[in-house]
Amino acid sequence: MSTTHKISILAGDGIGPEVMDASMLVLDAAAKKFSITLEKDSQLVGGAAIDATGSPLPEETVASCQASDAILFGSVGGPKWENLPPDQQPERGALLPLRKKFNLYANLRPGVCLPSLTHASPVKNELIPNGFDVLCVRELTGGIYFGQPKSISEVDGELVAIDTMVYKQSEIVRIAHIAFTAAMARDKRLCSVDKANVLQNSVLWRQTVIEVSKEYPEVELSHLYVDNAAMQLIKQPGSFDVIVTGNLFGDILSDEMAMISGSLGMLPSASLGNPKPVGTADDGADDRADDGASGEAGREECKPLYFGMYEPSGGSAPDIAGQGVANPIAQILSAAMMLRYSLGETAAADAIEAAVDKAIDSGLRTGDIFTGKEGETKVGTVAMAEAIADAI
């Protein structure tokens, strides 16, 4: 029996449309194999939407997202729109409003270096002989980016800038549940990153994570200060399984993870909202934006699903747009994350991830990961996607 899911497709700008088209080849192959029916609604976003409608996030696009089970997002932005007022530019005018609208408070960003691609990592290869697979769970809607007050004002004859770091315990609880749930599905190790030796925010963060950990006795919990965590990611990335941290620290550490992985073209990401156990009715966008996320709904035995937005970790890369050379794997793996976390199609997600590994192991390389080594074959965007689809 076929299962039907509604998804909004927001390809965006630059390489966004071509890697999105490539990911559809793979997504359709997985859907066919596992008898999944996907109702796909493509809408404008970012610079393309500005050109067509004057807004980076048209009402039609928001309506499509509200009616969907998940959002598959491409990339937005480029030099063409850089001179617009900041809140009208593609990134701030589309991404941030979508995160706010659907209360996407948890960012899951894998940092994966496959054993066959360790040569692409700037980390000494002898430190990562088997590659590594780390998942960063970043709180996305709290902390210093959103805390009030914020100001730049004159005090005693000089300018003084103020940013405020604020976390409510409930915000820490809900992100901790997602991180522990993710760890339960992996190697059952969770490292919480904070700065509890200096920041009161981090004191509360650590206390709260420890309290939540009592509900997950199988997970080994450890703690690191953020400066030490940054060093250990360089020294021994394979020692990490899942990392959970706040907005500011997660912003920095997830970028570090991307860099040591070798290529942004390989890395997907997910921004998740409130958990919803499998089999419950979808009560719509109003429920998705409700702050009252239940920690119990995040337990593994409930098999939680989340409304989410899924996108590559890299940007729109306008310098190579339209040339057919962009790496589509980050977009393809973002679709796999969508299948896993929002649609509950775990077998299909597993199949896509295994097919990506098979294509890489066979020696296929887009330009960003091609080194000319014996056994490598340089391919373009579509050829890589077709090979992955065939492997499914």
C-alpha cells in the first residue's frame, strides 16, 4: 500500500534549482522502490521570488509550506541581491522567517567524512584513518542571537554595544530530548558543549541536560567547554558521536565540522520543529508553531516525527551555477533526512544513504571532491545523481 506525503520544494537561487532537480531523480527512485507517493509543490523563494514577486518569501510559498509535511529547501542569495536592505535580502528575508513561522528550533547537521574521502579533509589523514561521522544538534531559536535587549548606544561619551544571551529551561529541555533521541539511534554517546565555567546560561544548560539524561540511561553523557570541544574536533573527530549545544556555539562548531569533513557539497542539514508521534493527526501549522513541545514525545519508543526544513549546508555558489558541475549529494542527503525525520520513511532514507556511499566507493567524484587519484572518475551533477538513483 502506497503512503502519501506532501512536500514543498523551494529550489531557490544559484545552484539550487539544478541540485534540487538532481535530488528529485534520487527521491523518485526511492519513492518507487518503497511504494511512497510524494505530492510535490514547487514554489519560489529567495532571489528568484524577489525577481518574480518583489518578496523573498511570497504568501503562496508560505501557504504551500503550511499545507505540507516538510520543506525541501535549496539555496538562496547571490551578488544580484546584495545591495537590497538587509531584511529584504534572500537569506534574512526567507530563511529566518520560515524558521520563526514554523518554530524550527533544532538544527541537525551531520559532519561526515567517508573513509574513501579522508584525503579531502584538512585533518591529518593518520588521525582519521576510518573517516568520522559526527552529528551536531544546535538549538536554533534562542540564545544570544535572539535575546533582548540589543542595542548600540552612547554611554559616557563612547559607543557601547549590548547583546543578551537568554535561555529558558524549557528551550534546553526540548533540544536535549532531540539530541538524546538522535544518540539512541546512533552509538548512544552524547557530548553537551557549554561554557559553564563562565556563563550562567551554561550553568543552567548543563544542569538541565543532566536532568534530562535520567530519562535516557543507555546514553553515555559527557560535557566539554566549547573551546576544548573546538580543539578536540580537530585532534580526534572520531571520538564524537552526537554533540548538543546552544545557538552561538553550534553555529561555530557545525561550520568547523563542515570544514574538516572536506566539502560542503557533501553535507545536509535539518531544522526541526515540534515532535509528533507516528500515527497522530497533523493539526496544522498552528500546532507546529506551538512552544509547548512535549519531551516525552521525543522518546525513541514514540518514533517521533517532526515538521522540518531540509537544506544543504553550503550556499548558492553563483560562480558555478548553470554549469552542471555542482555536487548534488548534500541536497540528496537532505532529502534522505526529510524521509527519516518528517515522513517516517526510514527504509527509503537508509537506501539513499547507502546508495551515496556506493557511488563514492565506486570512485565517482564531482569537481569539489575530485583529486585525480587512480580509480576516480570526474562526473557532473546529473551523472552523480543518476548513479545514486541506479544504486537504489
